[in-house]
Amino acid sequence: MCRNGCLNLWYFIKWNNKKRWIILSRFQFHAIYVFAIFSLFLQLDPARDVPLGMFTSIGVCSLFNLIAVFISGATMLRDVSGLSLPVYDNVTHHWTAYPCAANFSCKYGLMNFFQVAELEAAWGPLIIAGIFAMSLSSTMTNLDNGPQIFQVFFLPFLHKNAARN
């Protein structure tokens, strides 16, 4: 057992007599896993509940991303010089364009400043931490599922061409 209550079964790959890979990796049993395991028992009809949950999560994530796009578009101009405040024209009801927008040399604005999410966040380091956590999560998923994907695609080919004992 490790310090925070996780069970360590380090990466171990074994070829057994039935010509299957046995892959053990590091498992951490935390509260999130308890909820994930017990949520399986709450599904009365998995054929309906699993796709419903998947499409609901895709819909909610898409909605939040669209809301974030509209909030960014409503609160920031496309091209801004960063040297002076934007001026609103009451006659045309538009923001006055900066001279740097004509020759595409603006350093700030929605199209040019890539830290817009951090700028508009309540606390900027939380955005950076979230991006870092997403990158780590994707990396660990790929590292964890890599041997399984290798097994599915290449094991039939390797099995046919393996030398007979």
C-alpha cells in the first residue's frame, strides 16, 4: 500500500500459456473510483443509460464550450493595440478600429492574444492547472491503453506468424 491509500501493482506484462497478454498497471482506489464503480449498480438499463450518459456529457461539454466562446466574443475585441483604450462610435454603433488591424500587427485582442481564457478567468493559474491536468490525463490514458490497442491490432498477425514449438 502506498501513502495515500492506493494499491500499487506496477506495470507487469506476462505472456501466459493461453497466448494472451496479462497487463497489470498501477491502480489507485480513491473516492472517484468508488463512485464510478457503484454507479454501475444504479444503471437499471445499461443499453439505454450508457449512451444517454455519454451523449448528455457530450452535449453539456459542447454547451459550456459554446457559452465560453460567446462570453469571450462579447467581452473582448478582435484586434487591440494594447496601448490605448478602445473607442465606441455612437453613430455607427461599432468600436473604432485600431490602425494595427489594417496591417495585422496588433499584439492583443481575441485573434492575436492566446491567453484570453487566462485573462478572462477569475483566477488565471486555475486555467493553467486545468490545461496541465488535461494534458496529463490524455497522456496517461494513452500510456495505459497502448498495450491493449497493440494487442487488439497486432496479436492476430503475430500469432499467425509465430514459430511453432
